[in-house]
Amino acid sequence: MENKIKQLRIAAGMTQRELAEKAGVNIRQIQKYEVDQPEIGNVSLRIAVALADALGVYDLREFIK
């Protein structure tokens, strides 16, 4: 099963690079979260907020479900 970040990124029609640029993080972080860390709970709060904002998710509770 795909993780939440990948699901939301694909639904938003973004590439990993586009998400990384919009969130202000390195593309390797996106790749790591999508492949190595499928649980959003393993992402730091700062990065989780940046990713949620970039993906248009404004309620972090929805982002981490």
C-alpha cells in the first residue's frame, strides 16, 4: 500500500521534485519518506507542516491518518 505522502502527491498531480521544491525540502527527503519511511509519524513536525502545506492539507490530523 502506498504511503500517505505518495498518495497525496499523486492526487495533487505533482512529481517528487515538484513537491520537494514547493515544500522547500530536498528531493531525497521525499524519496526517503515515500520508500524508506512509509509512516508519516516518522517525519519531523517542521517537514510534515511544509509537506502538508505544499499538498494543500491544512489539518495535520488528516495528513497523519
